[in-house]
Amino acid sequence: MINNFFKFFSIMLLLTSLSANALPWSTDMWDHPSIKPYEEARPYPENNIRREETVRELSREEYEGIATGPNRGSVSIEKGKELYGTYCYSCHGMDGGGYGPVIKNDLRKNAYFYPVNLKQAQTQGRTDGYIFAYIRYGGKVMMPAYGRINEQEAWDIVYYVRYLQGKVK
């Protein structure tokens, strides 16, 4: 009886080890259904509540045509400052001058790019919608798109940029 048990156990152990080696252990986490780096997120499935919503996002050109965007006064400045510190500070600096910590400084002799000085006349002459479009859709040369922030947050950043420029108090 004990001898049969050991035979059965040995056979099961052998079969288990053979089948375990057949599995692609090294790629399990990489090849499962997920979003890979630099891959677009999958769309919502058909008949999904989110997919049926009718939220209309304007095109970049339509946004650029908006002369003055919505703001909530001091609330927009406070929220915009917080968001600016998260998304914009590293390149544009806290004062908007284009000299954030990732730009050339004493510790980093070579600068790879120079962000726009948000306080220069050319930027001040742009519409609120133009700045909004850069935040949401990214720059035409370097700046990344920040689609992960919602529309109101982007307008708050625009209003804070206008505050840095001295256009609002």
C-alpha cells in the first residue's frame, strides 16, 4: 500500500514538474491583457454607460480661438498654482520664466531644451484658449500633453499663468 502511494506520488510529482516547465513563467506579467508602455488605452466596450455619454471635446483650433477662458477667481489661482507646481514648474520654473530645475544650471552644464518664458510678450499676447490647447494637447515642438487633468484644472492653470503674467489679480 505504501509502495503504491510512493509510485503515485512520484508520477504526480514528475507530471507536475513537466507541466510547470512548459508555462511561460518569465512572460506572465508582460503578456497579460493590459496597456503596454506607449500604447493607447482601449476604448470602452459597446453599450457601456461611459461610451454613451455625449461630452463634446473641442478641437485644438476651436480652443485656440477662445479669447478669455472661464475662471473661478481666487479659487482658480489657488488650484492653478497647485497644478502648475505639479505639471509645469519643473520646466517653466515657479515664476514662469522658463528656468525650472531640469534646465541648465550650475549642477547641469548642458541644457537639452529651453521652455517658453510664460511672461514674455509673445506668450502674453496669446489667447487663453491657445495656452489651454498647449496644456491639453501638448506643444507642437516639445511640451507633453496633459490629458490626465480635466478641463477645469487646465483652465485653472491658464488663469494661474495669467496671474504670473500680472494680467489678473
